[in-house]
Amino acid sequence: METGAVWAVFESESGPLSEMTASLLAEAARLADQLGAEAVAVVLGPCDEQLVGALGSRGAARVFVVHIPGASPYHADPYVPALTDLIRRHLPGVVLCQATALGRELTPRVAACLETGLASDCLAVGVRAGSTLDMSRAVYGGKASCTVVCPQARPQMLTLKQERSAAAAYVASPRAPEVIRLESVHEASAARTKLMGVFQEDPSSMDLAEADVIVAGGRGVGSREGFHLLVEMARLLGGAVAASRVAVDSGWVPCHRQVGQSGRTVAPSLYIACGISGAPHHLVGMRESRTVVAVNTDRNAPIFGLADLGIVGDLHEVLPAVVARLREARKGDPPSAAAALDALTQL
């Protein structure tokens, strides 16, 4: 029994370890080292040897594989009692989850079953005296931050919005993890909801956490049709399309593309903000981007205070010129973030 361990809980995935999972496990390993505990990975769904090896290379001392026959890892209903039972048996001190759609649905329900607290959408976490965590999250639309403390109830549970930027922040010692595979007694058929299918999106709408280039639009895009230009640019760059809250509230873009306090936190190599004024609740979600380019007609827009390159102009005039240059530069592979930046600076 690994009482007091730090758990990183995530859904099953195929292929190389994703940036989001690597980031979550890196944070678990960092906290575990500070607390003198072990980092443990909990995989919801199937887990092959390649994934086990990748988790061990990131510092996981133990890997729990919770498999429910017939259940999708994207389906929270059967995993709530399974994860609750697992936590009660092994008594971890800290449980970290990704701030994904599943994580935001799963963790509050598990925390309620365990009668413990939950800090959601945290941007940072530290250790104070003893084993108590300081869990920091933004409030008031990103204008301020607060520190959440859970001094008595255990485990301490939180969802993290750290994504690409945190993946390489902490390098743990590689381990040869013990693998414990569990067949849950909770049947998928007993779930109250039914998952009908999962659809794979095209590259321009890839997971924002995985994108090296993000083209984001706001109020200035003007309409749902206006986003077609941003989609074309993202495809040429092998990047993803995102949006501000205004664009999502207007129904131009699905809510899972939103960046900001009430959406996703991203840190791509290049973030191109098109028609986004730069409200604090948006900036908190993209301020860790390596290079920020802003295109806006208002030269006094707050986004220019964060931008590395600012273009004062109508995006409907600026972006077609950039797209034309990118088409000329493209020869087989998508241009890099550096190529996109070159095209923007040459306008």
C-alpha cells in the first residue's frame, strides 16, 4: 500500500505519450519528490507496454490500469465508483487530474463520494509545511488569483490546466513501474448515459494542448463564416483553431475551442490572435505562449501589451496576404511556426 502517494489520473491513449499526460505526470513526480512519496499513474482504460514504459520514464513507480469491459475512457459514469473504490483501498495523499472534459466531470463526483475537497482548473501547485498543498487558481476573470488549501480532508484533489509548457518543466528519475491491472466490478451497462461514438477531428481542430501553432479568433472575426479563413491558415501551418469567449458565446466556434479562464490554457510556440482585444480572462489562458502575434484594428487593444509582434489592421485584409505567402512556401510539409512568423513580419 502506497499511503500518501501522489496520483496522476488520466484516460487511456494510444501512440506516444501526449504532452498533457507528460505534463500531469511531471507535476505528480515533482510533488512526490517534495513530499517524500511515490508518483503513481492511474490509467482509465486499456494500457499497453509502450505506455507503461513511457510512464516509467517519466517517474511513475506504479501504474494502476482500471479497465471496465465495454466502457470508453471518455465515459465518466462507470469510472466514478471504480476510482472511488481504488482511492479508498490505497489512500493516496494527492490526486491530480487533467482539466479536460472528462477530468472536470469525473473529479467532482469522486471528491463528493470521498467527502474531500477539490480545487479545479489550477494553474500552479506548491507544498507548504507538512504535506498540505497550496493550489493556485485564477478568479474574477483572471484579474486575481487565490490559493486553495485542504488542511484536513484527504486526499487533496485538483485538476490542472498545465499543458504543453509544463511537460518538460520537471525531469524525474526513470523507474521500472509495477503494473497492477484491475477489472472493475462496476459494469459499463449500468451507466446512466450511453456514449454513441467518438469522431476524429481534422488537423486544424486538433487538441489545443498538442498544437505547436494556434490561430485564435475573437469578436473581430465577425461571423462563423469569418472563421473559415482562420481554419485555412491553421491547416497550412499544421496548427489548431481556437477562439475567445465572445466567439464561442456567439455560436461561431464550439465551446471546446475556447481559450481563457473558463476554457483551455495553452502554451504553443506561436499564438496568432486575430480580432481579439485581450480581456484578462482570455490572456490568462494563453500568456505562456512562446511567441504571440496580434492582429487588431484597435491600436490600443490590451492584446498588444502581451504581443511580441503587433499588426494594426483588418484581419480580413491581413490574413489573406499571409495565407498566400504560406501557400507559396509550402512544399509537402506544413510550414513551421518560424515560417509563419516570417510571413507575418514581411507584410
